[in-house]
Amino acid sequence: MPTYRKWFQPYVSPFDPCPPLGPVPYETPAQLYLGFQRPGMPQFSPFQSLSHGTLWPALYTPYTDPYRGKRRPA
Amino acid sequence: MWYYEKKLQYPVRVGTCNPKLAKFLIEQYGGSDGELAAALRYLNQRYTIPDQVIGLLNDIGTEEFAHLEMIATMVYKLTKDATPEELKEAGLGAHYVNHGKSLFYENAAGANFTASYIASKGDPITDLYEDIAAEEKARATYQWIINLSDDPMLNDGLNFLRQREIVHSQRFREAVEIIKEEQGKKKIF
């Protein structure tokens, strides 16, 4: 099972003008790993499909703000 | 031809009166990776793509118009009850002078929509790779808007639209596999 969010740490220079924000996130959603979809894969219920935006649990990759709750120390 | 269904693809709810979000959302309306650009790109490429994948471009291009309508609804809801002063505070003063409260195909920085946003090279692999890139760019744009928005009801609709970009990207990737397929051709390498 792949992870759908990765992080990398950019170089922090002692001469940077701003304090470092920490690791930088990037998204790697399900379509990067699925390949050609095979027949007969499990499906969400119709109601769940509508609210998720896809019929297929294998393609469902919800997103949340990775910066949520991240505050710079004042 | 098209049949019109008089409802949105997914219900649009906006929880807070924050016209500033309308300025961000307009990127997906008339921006380079927005829903209008997507719809026009795919529906135009249909004619010169191998026939196994014409239907895919037709279906996805049509769905992009349904997304365009959702974005329009969000922008309208966020601006319809704003005073000119509030629009100015939201960074929409120039928009108001030019367009009043009507929507316009422009990006978040106010640049007008242009046909040069849409690529059409006539080479099937090139065009499908362009389409995959367009879906990923639209997905990223939704992420950045969600990061800037603190309205959970609005974000629910944006998350739906982002998930659709993922599904479309998957289907375009499969389209590439279909048109490069060698099976059944009795080719010996």
C-alpha cells in the first residue's frame, strides 16, 4: 500500500532570511500507482461514491491541508 | 449534442461570507488549468485522437462543464451579497469596476482567459500526456485553494472536485495504455 503524501527537507542555510518552515509536503495520489484498472474491483455504495467523488476505494485519495495547525512560534 | 440536467453534479454549500475566496476560486473558472480550459481542451482534441479513446475525451470534457458550473455557483454565492466596499477589501475592486458582480473568465490575478491555455498538438500521445498534466495541475490548484480556505463546507465541494481530477488522470493514463497496445496485432519483436 503506497503512501499518498511524501515529504522532503530542503537545505536550510544559516543565512536564510526567514525561519525554516520544516519539511515540504507533496501529494502522490492513487492514480500514480494503480496502473490499468483491472475489472471487478470493489466499489463504494452509491451514496458514498457521490460524497467521495469516485466509485472506487482504490482511487479514493482524500486531501487535507498539510499546514493545518502549523503555526510559527511567535 | 448535449442534454442539460438542471442540477449540479455535487451540491455546493458555502458556510462563511468570505468574498476573498471567490478571488481564489476564479482561478479554476478562467485560469490556465481551470475547468473551462479543461473542457475546451478535451472536446477539441476528440476529433483527431484514435477512435478507442474519443468517447473518453467526450465524457471527461462534458464533465468539466459540470465542474465549471459548480465553481461558478461557489463564486456567485460568495459575491452576490457583498457590498462594493467588501468586494474592494477582498481584492475584487478592479473586477467590480470592469464586470460588476457578473462572473468572468479570468484567473486569480485578473488575467483574461485565452485560447493559448489550451494545447492541441494532433499527436495522440502528446495530447494525452498534456491532458494528464492538465488534470494534475488542476488537482494541485484545488489543493492550494483548500490550503487557503477555512470554510469546511466549501472545502467539501473542492475535495469532491479534486478527487474527480484524480479519476480523470487515471483514465487518461489508461487511454495511453490503450493506444500504445500491441496485443492482438500479431507482431513479432
